[in-house]
Amino acid sequence: MKTPPTLIGLTGTNGAGKGEAALYFESKGYARYSLSDVLRDELRSRGLEASRDNLIRTGNELRERFGADILARRTTAKTAGRPAVIDSIRNLAEVAFFRKQNGFVLLAFDAPLDVRFRRVADRGRDESAGTLDEFQRKENEERAGGTTGQQLEACMAAADCLIVNGGTIEELHRKLEACI
């Protein structure tokens, strides 16, 4: 039996199951964090809504101003060394920072575009994409940003395990167990 990781990072496309995976690991005793929570806190302090556009813009701005690993540093400070699952990793500097932590594993998530769009629409959050074309265009912005931007494609390539999640929650749980 493998030793369970003490820090599980989640990266991947929007609507692919990162949030469900975080809930699963939380049910197994991991504290749950999201790099996006740092952004939501920042937006709240500025009096701005937590729309997808504002999250992306603010994340890029903070990375440019304080270093590309700022979200990882701020989130790790909250974990206090406890086992944790951390969602929304989107920059290679964040991955590099977490790789320096003991017991880190990075999981990447993907699913068919139409499945992800339907899931995101069902969430009812402001995703700044009302159509499938807008959803895909927004995702393309996240895939290959510069050093302080969204680098989703590179983060997924750096993962220890890729989970293609086009099925049921039970199937996702089995895939998570197989990776961990």
C-alpha cells in the first residue's frame, strides 16, 4: 500500500471535476482549499464580483505583481502542515512551489467539452460564458498564458495523473483511488 500524499493539487479544465474531487478528498480527512479563494478574497476587498473574468484578471495581476507562485504561497500558509487538497492550480510556478512541499501529488482533470459546458451551466455561477463557443474561447485564454498568466495546458502536462471524467461520480471516485 502506498503512503497517501499529504498535499494533493488539482488542475484541469473548467467543469472537469476538480471540485468534486476536492469534496471527495475532504470526506477522507483532507482540509480543502482553492487558489481561487485567494482571488475571491482579493475581489471582495476591492468590492468586485467574483466573475470568471475578474478571477482570471486578478490572478494574472497578483502573479505579475508578487510573483507567479503568490497564490500557492498564500494558500500553503493556511494549511498549517495538515493534509490538504488544493484546487485551481493554473500556473507552472504554482506547481513548482507545491513540488517543494513534502508528499505532493498533482492530479489533472479533463472531460469532453460539451459535458463540461453542461456541468458549468448547471452550477449557475457567473462563468462569463453563456454559449458553448464563449466557453471554449474563455478556456483557450487559460490554456497557454505567459509566465504570470494561466498555463493550464502546461500544468496538466506536469501532472502525476490525468483523470478523464466524463462519467458518474462513482467512476470519478474509482479513478481518484487508482491515482492516489
